[in-house]
Amino acid sequence: MRIGFDAKRAFLNNTGLGNYSRDAIRVLSNFYTDNKYFLYTPKEKENSRLDFLDHRTNTFVRTPQSLLNKTLKSYWRSKSIVRDLFTNKIDIYHGLSHELPLGIEKTNIKTVVTIHDLIFIRYPHLFRTIDRKIYYKKFKSACQRADKIIAISQQTKKDIIDFFYIPEEKIEVVYQGCNAIFHHPITDNTKQAVQEKYNIPKDYLLSVGSIEERKNLLTILKTLKEIPNQKLVVIGNGKAYKIKCLRFISEHNLSNRVLFLSGLELDEMAAIYQNAQMLIYPSIFEGFGIPILEALFSKTPVITSKDGCFTEAGGTFSKYINPLSVEQMKETILEILNSKELQEKMETKGLEHAQNFTDDKIAGNLMKVYTSL
């Protein structure tokens, strides 16, 4: 097969949607080598997280070629790309992040679209009105026109049915994985080098994700205030909400107990995960939650939110709390810190659950969707 991908975020985004896009391309091109994979991006930006492409002979990057398409890159991606797909004889086109080009439904190219979440409908106050309207129109249109929809969790599948009235049989749940670097132990030398490079404390709680209201870092900080001497490492960046968090840190004299990091290499992130006492991921809502998987593969205990998709990612032996309850979070952190037996059980059972999300399983489930078309 000749499979095309909307690869914009694979090249230009280093967080959730970018990680999903890169991992989908990586595992498919690795396990199903006979296919040809075409990566369509408005800009071919150098990205170290795409280094695996250097070793593939079955992947091909495509960018806009005409002067008009180079000038109007958004128009190329949303419409005139269809001509390039036809020229490249694409059999299946996969919109990896909620979108499909207009007019592709009038060709013989089969289409798949991945819907990660519909948070903008569930929590409209977190989004600008204009953005909500654009997302609603784009996402719903893609779902209606696609031959198959991939939902990244049962929760997202339910939302697609409830909010867009899409027939259940059109939607397949295919879970995400995480980068393979998290699957393997990092050497002690690397861990020590990372610790020294960033001045990371010996013992610390870990928070990973964009620093925005939905991710709920402020509740972690409020809890930290209640646990004397405990340290926290935060991997992520943000704007207005981060300023709110920094203000809280300053007002409560937590500056020497909280370390912010961003722009890390993947091996550095993996080292920090594997050295952490636990990951705290009290997001209000997610489509899935890749940091949970990264922690489980790293043999790091996880505290996350009850309800929603979190149990799908976290399995039976992660700890689930009301994400806005400082008291529950504090109790659960101390429960884990004070029990070596519980830590070992969460590490072992968490790693067992993570085996449901290995590269071969993710690739096989994606390929089942393609071959069904």
C-alpha cells in the first residue's frame, strides 16, 4: 500500500499531537516495511525526534511545490494537497490530528482520521469562541467524510458518538503508545549526567505536560505546600497559567522546592522519569494521557484522575483521585512514599499493563484499520 499522512505536527510539534504522529509513522514504517509511507508537511523542519526517518527506505517527505502552495501553505494542507495525493497514487490518507483535506472524499483515496479528544466541547471556557467554532466545523466534517475514524480511547469514541452523532461501527479504538526510548532502562551514567546538568534533586515528584489550566499543576503545588521538604520537577511550558503557578510558588516560599524544565531531549526525559519517586498527572480531562504510559514503562508509580480515560491508560494498579482534592492527593502521595511494598507492586504491575501498548501492538491495530479499507 501507499499510505499518506498529514505529518505537519510530526515535524512542527513536540508535545501530544506531535508525539502521536511520530510514533504512528515510526511503528508502521518499522513493522510493515513493504508499504510506502508519504509524509505531507507544509514545512520540512529539522526535528531530532524524527531521526528514525534517516534509516528508513520506505518513507518519503512531501512539501508544497508550486509558488502558490508554498505561499498559501494552509490552503495546500486543507485542499490543494489532494492533487498531490492523486499524483503520488496514495491508497489511504490518514489525518493524524483531527483533519482531512476538503475534496478528498470525491476521489478513490480511502481516508482515516484520528480524533484525540473533544475537550473544546466539554470544557468550552478553556477555549476562545472563534477556536471552538473552527474546531467544531473541522472535526465534525472530518468525521463525516472519513471512511474510518480512529479514537484514541473508549472515552473519545463515546464523545464522537454523543457530540457528532457518528455511527458506532465507523469508529475504531486504537490506543496510543509512547516513544520506544521509555521502554528501556537508562544507564546510571546517563541518569547521573542529567541530574547534574539540570541540578535535579535526589528525590522528587514528577509532573509532565503543558502548563495550562486543564492540566491542573496548581493543585500539585497546593499539595506540595502541605508536605514539608518534598521536591517537585515539572517538565513542560506554558503562558498565563504558568504565571499563576509561579505566583503561588513565590507567595508560599516554594521556589527552592520546584524545578521547571523544558526543551529536553527524549533520553533526558526518560532518565528523569526513571529517577522520579512517582508521576502525578491530575488532569481534568484528556483524550488518553501519554505521560501515564511513559511513567509505567519507566517503572514509576502513577497518581492520576479518576473517571474519563485515565483508567484505560493507567490500568488497575495506578492510583486514582479527585484531581482537585489536595487532601486526596496528599494522602495518596504519602501512602506511596511510606510503603516500599506498594511502590514495588505499582512498578511491577504498571509495567505489565504497559505491555498492552507496545510498538508491535500499536502498529498491528493501525494496520487492521487500513486493511479493512
